Amino acid sequence: MTLNSKTPKVSVCVVTYNQEKYIRACLQSIVDQQTDFDFEVIVGDDCSTDNTAYIVQEFAERYPDIVRPLHQRRNVGPTQNYLQVHNLARAPYIAHLDGDDYCLPGKLTALASFLDAHEDCRIVWHRMLIINERGQTAVGMPVTPISHFIPTNKLNAADLAKYYGITGCHSGSMYRASARKIFARKEETLDYFFSLSFVLDGGYASYIEEPYGVYRFFAHENTLTRCKGSVITGMGTLDMMQSLIPTNPELRKYFAAQCILELMVRTYLRYPLKWEYFKTLLACRSIPSPKDIALILKVFLANRNTTLRTAFDNAGSAEVQV
């Protein structure tokens, strides 16, 4: 495959910052994917201060027909790094991977085949294996399969607005380039905002319940996904809802359901921003249906930390990379 002469079917976008312990496994897991189509890997290093940039460049030199490095000259932050990397993608299908996660065999083929077979699907996720610092693994993201809550695997904008707690992991996603609507944004923005934007004007999101990737869930490690702590994640979700509520009144009652779920989670975990979510709930000026309230309670109970710890203990250790 020659990047300059042939358009790939899939672009894999990787964002990384100070992940020298993980980025090698991440990139190797991508270039080792066996496919019957061409793919490219675009890696955005956000001016790391460790050896991450050197490892990225090593892969670019070893796989010049596949890996395209983007070395930021200054730290631009996760949102700008994400946008610049995804804006470089040339393929009709675009997958995303955080630099501290990695793929399992068959990932690209499974996701691309799903999009091939479902023309109205804008974005598809696969479930992930979660690995903790003790080497224990569990299938998760979400811990309880989406099919336990929703009888269909076609999720529209209202579903994503309401079911944030059970949508897929960002590192398990692949979307249609034609569905992108956000190419520039000043505010720091969560992947959830981008995912929801794909289906605001139609189409649907979907999922594959088989795990095709590994997500690191380290309680004492400063990985990229763990850096999105309760405040950063919470503020990003609030920003998304506050941006969309005025222009998408049909989503208000679904965002109200999500606000109630956030209030339950933040009360249970003693996280901040409860007052901010309460104010956003009032701004929705809508009351979720009893059915949706019952559903978010079910989601809350199924995805508590105790549920994840039980899943780790029951699964034990597995032969995956730590």
C-alpha cells in the first residue's frame, strides 16, 4: 500500500500524550491487523515530554506506507489534537484509538464489515476488555451488554442523549467520514459530543457485543482515559447538553434523563458537579417518562463500581498485555 497513490478504506486515528509505556503496544496492535483492504494509521502526539514521540516516529519509519505521524510543536490539548488527527483522515471509514488502549485481532475487519452491511449506520462500537493494574480483565464498556437494556441495536439521537451510561468506548468506535459535522471547535469537548453529532440529522449508532479491543482501567495510573476524571468528564457532558438543548428541543426530556443518571452516579461516588447537573436538569424544562426513569435506574445499578469489581474478580487474570 502506498499512501500517496491509493485511498485506504479505513483511517485509524490515534491520539497520545506521555504514554511511552503503552503507545508501542497500541500501534503494534493496529499495524498487525489482518485485513483484505488498505488502511492507514494517523498518530497525533501532543508534544509529549517523555519518549512517546520517539516511539511514534520509530513506527512511522518502520511502516512508512501505513503510519502517518503528527508531531505537535506545542501542547494543544486533547480536543485540538483529536480534531487535527481526524481532519487528516482520508478514508470513508474512520476508527479511533486512545494511545493507552489497544486492538485485538479482527477489529478493523469486524467494524468495517458492519458498516458495509448497514448503510444507515453512522457509527458503530465494539465492546472492550477492561484490564486493571493487577492484570485482571473483564468484558465491559459497558459492563452489562447494551442488549440487556435495549431490544434493538439501532440507537438514534434520542437514545444516545439518554443512554450515555451504556454507549460504547471511544477506542472501540468506527464512523463514516460522511457523517462528520464538527471539524473545528474551541471548547474542550468529549468524544460523546462527537458521537452524538453523527446522528443528529438521521441515521443511527450501533454496537457489536464481541470485544475487539482492550481498555486500561488503572486506579493509580495517569492514563489518557483516566485523566478524564469526574470533573473533566462532567464539565464536557454539561457543555454538550447546554450547547444542544436550545437548538434541539426534541432532546430535552432525554437529556433530563441523563441529568438524573448523573446525579445518582455523582451522589453514589461523591463526585462534584451535582448542583451544575441539577441546574441543567431544570434548564431542560422537561420530565423524563416513567419508563426512562426506570431504565436509567437499571443502568445505574448495572454499572456501579462494585459491579465492575465483581466482574474483575470473577474473570481473574487473562493473557493480555498490561
